Amino acid sequence: MIILYDISCTRHNTAWSPSTWKTRYVLNYKGLSYRTEWVEFADIEALSIKHGFAPSGKRADGSPRYTLPAIYDESTGAKIADSSLIADYLEATYLDTPSLYPHNTRALQAAYEAAVLAHLDAIHQFTAPYLMTKKYFTPKTEEYYRKFREPAFGGKRLEDLLPFGAERVKQWERLKNDIGKIAAWYDKNDRKGSFLLGETPSWADFVAASFLVWLRVIWGEESEEWKDLETWHNGRWKKLFAAVKKYEAMA
Amino acid sequence: MIILYDISCTRHNTAWSPSTWKTRYVLNYKGLSYRTEWVEFADIEALSIKHGFAPSGKRADGSPRYTLPAIYDESTGAKIADSSLIADYLEATYLDTPSLYPHNTRALQAAYEAAVLAHLDAIHQFTAPYLMTKKYFTPKTEEYYRKFREPAFGGKRLEDLLPFGAERVKQWERLKNDIGKIAAWYDKNDRKGSFLLGETPSWADFVAASFLVWLRVIWGEESEEWKDLETWHNGRWKKLFAAVKKYEAMA
């Protein structure tokens, strides 16, 4: 059994972080047994230190930055944080499960992930504010999030990042164009199939889907925003979600 | 027979553009018969209009921007500009030649190319100045290049872009770090082989090699700069060049 540490919110059994979604997709795709332990955002550091998960990076002030997802694999004793390192570990350890990097595409997929991450500037203003206005966080986590995340947004209150009026129209178009770059890569594929490699899912699809499912969870599936996004790029994302839906189970 | 239009310089039979190198690598890799026609930089627009090559983009002022490489395929009548469109054309037309996108990786490779292009900010200051100081251009092309390229560098004379002293050391390190990001993707591959997909070359390798061969040609193979680069990233680029050398023939 593998334990997946995911970030909780005030909604029961709701995963709202793109990073932890990547790992959930991967565990489900590989058909591995796991259960989720929900951790408050404010408690990630303490949990990581207690269990010995390595920091995934550094804060601006140089102190270690602990993040989820992290997994504890009871059968091997491995304790790993960072969605990319977890994917590599699972790929190397469970050789009889479907591969995330078929045909030796690990290197190519690392570049792809960097390219996706380079197109996410416009997205945060349409996610972070809703976490606050829709009361996703407990008071403790809200305080922590404001302390460590708001400085990254120029010290603005997260609620105030949401554009409105003409600026909202402009930024919404920017978001659509950014995500359109990713859609344009998918469109280069002339073969059948909803995935980047055609008919076989790979890490790349879970990376793209994780950012989009993040939007779906935060906005709500019935929101005007989500319904608009489903029409973008010739229904590319609607098609991808239909294909990855079976890997969204919350174990 | 395919005619490859490449950009000439004052050196005989010397290709110095990364874009045209991509197409040369591809033609050689696919083993297609071709011959090169050399065109002065200043004459690219007139040639493109005369032969009916489409512009590959727009200039800042909105006017069409004609670029090389372009190919004329005598056997089909196709006339195509832009290295990526040429690659797609050759891939679709010559099905019995080695594939540039094995295992349906076309979409993944498009993202990879975008990721490589995003890491080339530091490179121009170590290429453009040498084109001038080493007198690569005829007077006519020099005049044209200054008129259309120098504005993109903030109106500076190209010679003046070359950093010196402490700034040179800093920018050289920046270049090494940028190229190191690409090396880090290669390193994700745990299998044998010099290529991004392991033992099989693909478009991705020719993209990376085209930027590096550009440096090699402009600096000179015996230059201090090139000898330094060959030691970078555990000899990654020396290894790649040993592997692509057979696709560098100038037909």
C-alpha cells in the first residue's frame, strides 16, 4: 500500500492542487494500491520534517520549501516528495505497470513539462482568488497561505488578483492563448487518439490535465468559466478529460 | 532532386544559420538527394517572392518576413519555407525514409522545440558580434543586416553586443546555464545512446545540434569558446556532435 499525502481544504475529499493531481493520475494509471492522507496546507512543513520528506526547493529567503505531493511506499519504505520524482520512482519500481514514458520519451517529456510550465503566467489570477472568496481554507491555512503566497504576488491580497471589467476580458483571452499554445502541440499529432502520443496516455497528458483539473475544481464543473474552457481549441480539453476521467478516482 | 536554399557568407560552402542547419540535418538523415543554392542574406526576400516561398512570419512593422531555409522539391513541385514546415513536408512525402518523429512523438517534439527556443536569450551576444568582426558578410548584406537586425538588439551595433571583462564571465556562465537546461533533459534518459530518444535520432536532436553547430561555425572549431563548450555538461554536446557528424555533409 502507498500513502499519498494530499492537501486538504474545507471540502471533503476534494483535491485542489495541480501538483498532487499529477501523482493521483499516475497512481491510478499504474493501477497501484494507495490511500490518501489529507494534510492542511499550513501543516505540510511539519509533516515533511516529521516523516523525513526532502524539501522540493527553496523559498526566496533560502529556507527549505516543503511541498506535497509526497508518498510513503509501505512495501519498500521509500519516502518521496515532488510529483516528478515520485513519477520516476514509481516508473522504476513497478516495472509491470503501464509506462509513463513509453518509447524512451523521458527526456522529451521533461522538456515538454518545462514548456507547459512556461505558459502558466496568466492562470494564477483565475485560481488563487477563488480559493479565498470561496472559502476553501480553514482559518489556520488561510493565515499561512497569506503569509507565504501573497508575497509571491507582489504583496496583493489574493482576492484582489482577480481582474474585472475590460481587464478581465483581456486576461481571460490571455489565459486562452496560453493554454492554446499547449493545444497547438497536441494538434501537431495527425494520428487518432486524445493523448499527446496518440492512443497511449503518458506523463505529458497528466501534466496538462493536472493544470486543467485544478481550474475545474476551483471554478466548479457547472461554472461559466469551465463551460467556456470546454469549448476552447476545438474541444481539445473536453476530449482530454473524457480520456483521463478513469484516472481521477479518489482512493 | 531537392534544392535547398541556404544563406551564404564570405566563406565558401559555409552554413552559418541554425535554421538552415536543421533542414540540412534532416535531408541528410533521410538520405534525400539535394543540392544547395547559396543566397545572400540581403537577397532572401527577392528570391522568396520570385519563387513563391511563403513568408515565415511578420516583422515588427507588420510586413511579411521571408526567411531561409526554403526548399524546392523538383519531383513534386512543392515550394516550402520554414524548417519546421519543411520537416513536416519531408516526413509526410518520403514515407520510406527514417522518421523524424518516431512513435508518434510529433506533438511532444513541438513542445520540446518551444522549450529549447525559450533558453536562447543569452546566445545572441556570442554569435551576432562575430558575424561582423570576423567579416562573414559582404558589404551589401552587412548593410541589410544592420538595418533589419540591429533594431531587434535595441539599436546597438552588433559588434557592441559582445560582453567583455567581468560581464563576459557572467554572460558566459549564463549561456552555459541556459544550454545546461537542455542538457538536463537529455540526462533524464537513463538508457544508452547519444540522442534524446536514446539510440535513434529525431527532430529534437537536430534542433539542439543546429544551435550548437551555429556556435561552432561562427566561433571556429579551434576557438577557445568551442573547446570550452565541448567540456560542458559532462561532454554531452561533444557526444551529440560525434553522433550527428554523419548528417553534416554539405551537398
